Amino acid sequence: MRILFAVIFSLVAQAACAGSALNVVATTASMGMLAREVGGAAVKVDVLAAPDRDPHMLQAKPSMMRALRDADLVVVVGAELEMGWLPAAINGAANPRLLPGRDGYFEAAAQVALLDAGQAADRAHGDVHPAGNPHVNLDPTRMAQIARALAERLSKLEPAQAAVFRAGAQRFATAVEQHVPGWRARAAGSPGGVLFHKDGNYLFALLGLPILGYVEPVPGVPPTASHLNSLTAKLKGQRGVILHHAYQPAQGPQLLASRLGWKTAVVPLEPAKNADAGAYFQLIDSWVAALAGAKG
């Protein structure tokens, strides 16, 4: 009888815990993965942006507003990455907990030092981000820093689960530390590559590899014939690989590759919507493999 009572009590406690899980909405799949890894069973995570879409170019939708309406926390990339759609989605949700500056608004980019910070907000230079390059999700070491900061924010919202959140952040950081030496060893000796956009910069820096150019003449502007001609002249006779995402037009990368005799690699920017840390590390693996393949 005591055993039966203990089992029933345990099930009731688990159900109560599940019912009180924090509702977290993440703007991208990488941010959703981080919330899931840090929060564990104490959070319920929804992701707004499909992983095969450009997070710069989305539009606020009623489905986003519905998800945000009941959220306790929104986890955003920040540095103006979601500037074109997230403010409208939050306003439409009418959830004051998620307003910038409140505890329910967590900006990942604000937790780490950013590359390219301090650039002038001059649209003549393309889709610039004065606060810095927002694509921190491709630097696992920065993601580990963000995880620790996220654990503290979740602890503020749900103090009783603070130990759970901090342990989740520590597990993720430890896993990153274990993976980084292997990634660097595999990529060592690679000549580097050409990116379509400035979204791989953090990973190249982590691996110590050179960025040989960009398919875009300036961020957010499609490649022109003159720019591709200039890139061809600059890189002729060198080795490298051209990296781009499935949602980015393939014509420019393919033309450049045919002129240089290089390979192109379609690599993901985001893992699946329901990704865990393992899927995120596989994403980084795919970039490292593409760069290692350029060694010749």
C-alpha cells in the first residue's frame, strides 16, 4: 500500500511540475535548442521561425502572436536580426511581460561580445547591424555563454528550478568544450572559403580559418556580375569552398565555383525546430566537413 501511495504521489508531482512548466518562445531553432537544453522538463518551448527560412526576412503572423500571447519568456537572437517582424508580433500579442527591458525578454546577442560591432548604420553598406553581427548561433562557445545567462534569467522567473537551469547550462557548456578541439583539428589546414552572407563569420573565427570573400557585394544585396568578376579575379588559382544555405540563390555560388574549379556546399544555418544539442553539434559538423573537404 505504501508503495502504491508513493507511485501515485510521484505521478501527481510530475503532472504538477509539467503543468507549471514555463512557456518559452524562441525566435529561431538555435535559440529554441538552447532553451530546451537549459530548461529541460521545466520549460515548454515553441519556435517562431522555420529553420529553412531567412530570419532577416520574415513577416509577423497571427500564429506568432498566438504563441507569444501566453509566453512567460521570449528568447531572441537580437542585434536587430528580427527587427523587421518581431516587434510587430510582440505588439500584436499584447503580452507586456515580453517587452524589451522586462524579465520576459531575453536577447542572446546582448550576452556576448559581437563581431563587427560599432559599424555606422548606413544602408549604403547593405543590411548592416550597428550592434554587431547577430549570427552568434554558429559559435558554440558563445552559445555556451548565452546558455549560462539564460539559466540565470529562467531562474529569476522560476527560482525553484534554478538548480535545474544551471545544471542544464553547465552540461551544454561542457559538451561544447569537448567538441571544439575536434572541430579545430578537422578544419586545420583548410584554405578557408567564400560565404554568401556574413553568417558564418563566428565559426570561421572559432576555427581560425580565413573568409576569402562574400557572394553578396554588401550584406543583403544580391550578387552582381561585376562583383562576381572581381571575386573570380581575386581568387583565381587559389583553393577553397563556397558555402551557402538552401534559401539563398544558388546561381551566384555555382557560377563562381565553375570559374574557380571549386566545390559548393549547401550548409544549414539552423537545426530542426525541435533540435537538441546533438542536432546542433551535427550542424556544426556539416560546416567543418565542408571546410575540411577544401584541403585538396
